[in-house]
Amino acid sequence: MKIGIVGLRFGAHAHVAAFRRDARCQVEAIAGRDPERAAEVAAELSIPKSHGDWRQLVDDPGIAAISVAVPPAAQPEIVIAALEAGKHVFCEKPLAPTEAEAEQMVNLAIGRRRVNGINFIFPELPLWMALSAALPVTWSPILVYFGITIILGLLDWPGLARAVRSKLLALREEDFANAAVLMGASPARVIRRHLLPSFASHLIA
């Protein structure tokens, strides 16, 4: 199945790699607001096609599914257009800024009989429950949480390192980080005051 990615930040750094881990998927194209940047990202990631407008990606008859990684306010328009074009859709949480928009997206997917999914799955819960049961019953919930986090971190430190790298690469392209750089902030300050606080919760989770 040929996949089209909308989003040059998290889409490029996370969605592309995720789909490429499935042999049934082929990342065929990527789209963003800046044609030159989209072309650069496509070249860096060896993606055959790039577009400076997501509509071009949606209109591509060779693309079977669209993966959307954009701010929530922009997501409904893209998802609805993709579904109306007959594409399957995968998108990020939250699904939409309002309940009405989310319902419209879901109902359209059902009506068009298109597969639709949202990146909101936690298959780790059974493992967390098992580890919690294995830790001392006298531990407080906070100690249990950090105990499980340390165990999982030691078991999967390469995965954690990849997640941290992907998140940092995505965050450094955000407007608040670029604004700090333009105002003269040093790289160390941008990392310490802007990037680290923004992905600390992601790292702990």
C-alpha cells in the first residue's frame, strides 16, 4: 500500500519510520506548506515525491492512504478531503478541535467505508500492570510509577533514545523554538528552556 504523509515535522520524523517498519507499506510521497522544504525532506528520507500543498497529495490517484501529522485545527479539512477522495486515513490525537468536527470525520469514514485510525493506542498497559504487581506492595503509587519507568527504560534504552531524538528534531522546527533563535538565544538555552520542558512529559511517559 502506497502511503502519503502530510507534515514535515512529526510526520517526517515519526510517521515515515513507523510505516516503513511494515513491509506492506511504501511511503510514496510527503507534503508540507513549503515546496522547497518538502523537497529537501523527501530527498533526505528517500521519498519519491514531494508536494508543497497537501491537496496535491490527496489528488494523487497512486496514493491509497494518507497519514496526517499537523496541528489539530488543520487536521479536519485534510482528513475530510482525503476521505472524500477515497483514501484511507491515519491521524494524530486530538482528532479535531471540536466534537462536531470529529463526528463529521468519523461519520464520513464510515459512510465511505474507508479505514480510519488515530494514534492513541497503549499496548503497554498489560505490561505495566504486571510490573506493578511484581513491585513491593508497600511502595506508594509514585514509587511504583518511577520503578516501572526505570525498568522499562533499562530494557528499551535504544528505543527511548530514538524517541527522544525524533521528538527533539520535531520540536526544533516549531515556531516557539525558531522565535527563540531569532531573538538571539543560544543553542544551549533553546534546549534547556524550550525543548526539554516541551518533551519531558513525553520522555517520562
